Amino acid sequence: MRENPHEMSRVVRINEEALEVALKYGKNLSLGVMKMEEAIAKHEKAKRDYNAIEEMVRRAIREELEVLTSRY
């Protein structure tokens, strides 16, 4: 993520605590917000992946239980 000096900028008011949080993620507010957005996107993808894995495991167990119970 490189800053583009030709990008438009805007003066905004931000809570001091929120600014401190953003600066933990980047050297300025803009980079901090972009890094946070990237982290949220990664987290959401991981959550979707875990949900898909969980569903595959549940389906496999369900299918195996059906095979076992159909014998009786």
C-alpha cells in the first residue's frame, strides 16, 4: 500500500482514541484504516473457510451415520 500524492484528501475530525487505534495499524490515519479493512477482509474469508470446513465435516458424519443406520 503506497500513498499516492495525487489522491484527494479531506480534513476530518476523529476521536483521539480512534486515531490512536488507527495509528497502531499504519503510520497515518489513512494507512491505518486501509490496514484495518484488509485485516477485516482476511478475518471474514477465514470465517467463511472455517464454516465451509465445518459443513463438510458435518455432511461426512451425517453420511456415515446414514450408512451405519441403514444396515439395521
